[in-house]
Amino acid sequence: MPAESRRVVVVGTGYVGLTTGACLASLGHRVMCADADAAKVAALRRGEVALLEPDLHELVRDGLDGGRLAFTGDTAAAVDDAEVVFLCLPTPMGLGGAADLAAVEAVAGQIRHRLPAGCVVVDKSTVPVGTAERVAALLGRSDVPVLSNPEFLREGSAVHDFLHPDRIVIGGGDPAALDRVAELYRALDAPVLRCAAADAELAKYAANFFLAMKLSFANNLAVLCDAVGADVSEVTAAIGLDPRIGPAFLRPGPGWGGSCLPKDTHALLTACEGAGVDFPLLRATIETNVAHQHHLVDRIAADLDAGGRSLAGARLALLGLTFKAGTSDLRDSPALAVARLLRARGAVLVAADPALSAETTDLSDLLTLVEDPTEAADGADACVVLTEWPEFRALDWERMAGHMRGRTVHDPRGVLDPDRLARAGLALHGLGRPRVLTG
């Protein structure tokens, strides 16, 4: 239990909001999560969590059973006795790439007259520099300080990241409010950085840009390795041991995506343009990601052409559609981006993903979604691994080979065992790794 339990309201129950609410409740605080989606609120009150996120379901159930966590559809009423209100609202990419703050602004209008004096409002959503000031102006409450406390959570490990953070960043100009929010996290072993709101807001965008830049670098490096006959896994292992570089985010794949990196890099680029700052490295990071996905499709087409087949009309088995393993999230998935490029060039696509089913996910305009990877492989001219699910490495590849018409498996994720595929009579085409052909 924390030294002093706080009355906390979390507005929004997406990945960030639900994780924030459940984790703060697990630390002993009394948390009310508010959401405008009545059906979602009803499900959460029953302890039903739709998000595929390790440990989140258990934390929600524990919070409900312990009386520390509750859910409501009435956001305005929820803040009546709040000490701290976290805004965990969507900030999607708007026109021109800028962050769309409509949800944040709407909630500020709903709660401005209901907030108790001295309550602290905290932007936890990823928002542009100046948003804390904007929210403060919308609230029009000199007795309600507004801070920025960005999240640094990864889907698939959000609970772990919240409870074992590398750092906690809290920005604002009211020292007492900063201390009150810092106190919420006192049970966690992490450095707390107190700074201006603008610093905290920009730190989140800068972090995501840097991660995207490392991924674009790794993908381009893999293309270079293919061209010169080097192994990207060996090269990245060597450079990753340098503490100035580090090994994280150096694994190549079909591009980067998800709910954060695409929208945040575009929002930062738009902010740069608005500030009159040229940031060519940021622009190149985004452009490299798009070019890389076209490169992968060109490689698949070239391999088919070499075997006397055309990409137009070819049947391809796609393994994985979510943007990363361990989640059911399809937002800005690089797998779907590659699938759309393949479909635009006439390929017939059949896909399987451990987290998806045709009953709950409608992608019928793009591909056929099946449950069993061997069904996806049936009659396939080639197979393409687009998400790094460990289940794909464990597949019976002899059986897969028996269903395929072609003999080629493309693995830009580097998931598969080359020797195992060779024994199955399949040619493995990795990304930045020597090709392994059948014996």
C-alpha cells in the first residue's frame, strides 16, 4: 500500500487508460475509470477485458474484487471528488499529420465545472508541445493545475512496463502538483524526472522518433547486407554491444507500425514544420519505412518471376497480421501495409494469425482469414511471415510444405529455423541473411 491512497480518475480505457487504472489500483489507490463506450464499461464491470495484454485481465479482476477499481460511463460525475485526473484519450493522426486533440478537448469541456479545487489534471496521452497549456486554458480553472506525464508502454508488455518503468517523467510548473503525481508512483523503483510540461511532451515524441529511426536503420542495413553478402544478425549483434548504441530495436522486419510510431512521427514532423524547423532525419525515417515495404514486395515478386510465376494471380500464404506478436492490434500494422501492396499488384492472399479470427476481424476486402496456417498454405505459391509469433517457428513445416505449391518461404522477421525448413524441402529467404535453399 502507498503511504497515502489517492482518489484517482482515469478517463479513457484503451491500452494506456486501462493499464494505468489497473496498475494504480494494484498500488493501492482508489481508481475510477471513465469511458463513453457504455458496452465497454459494462464488460469491464464484469471483469471482461477485450485487450490481449499479459496480466491486465488479472489486475482488473483483482482491482474489482478488492474494491479499489471501478468503471463508469459518466465522466463528468466521476471527477467530482477526484484528487488526480488522468486523461488517457486517443490522439490519432489528423489532417496533414498533426495529432487530433478533439477527444482531449471534448473531455476538458465536460469536466471543467465538476473538478474540485486543487485537483490535478494530467495529460497521459501522447500530445504535442503546448497541450498542457491548451487544456489549462480550456478548463479555465486557476485552482486546477495541469501536468504532462507521458506513458512509455509497449503493447504486449504494458503492465510490466508500468510497474517496472525505466523512468517517470512529470512536467508542469506547479511543484506541489508535481509532488502529488510523483507520490502516486512512490512504490515503483524508478527515477522521477520533474521538468516543464513542454519538456515532458516533447520527450515522448522524441523517444518514439528515435525508436522508429533505429528500426528504419536496421531495415536499411538488412537490405545492404543482402546486397553485399553479410548477415544482419551478426552485424547488429556486433554494434549492439556498444553501450552508445545498444541492441534494442535493431531487429529488421517488414517495417515499423502500431498505434504509436506512425502517428507520432508524423505529428512531430508536422510540429517541426509549424515551428519552421527542418528535420531531414525525421522525414527520412518515415520515407525509409515506406520504401522498405515496397522493397519487400519487389523481392517477393522477383522470386516468383525467377520461378516462372507472376505476382499477379499468385496465391500467397501470409503468417501474421498484427503489428507485433503478443497483441491483437492491427492499427498501422506493417503486415497489413505489405499485404495491401501485394494485393494492389494482383496477389491472392490467405492469412492466419493466432490472435485473429474471421468472426471478429473483417478483412474480407483484402484477404481471406483462416484459423489454421496449413489452410493458408494450401496451394500457396509462396509463404510470407509478417508477424514474429513464436507459434510459426513451432509449425510442422513438413506438413506446411505438403500443402504448398511453391517451395519458397519469405521470413523478413527472422523467426524461422533455416535448417528445419531446408529439411522440409523449402527455400528460406530471410532479410539481410544468407538464403537457405533446399538440399
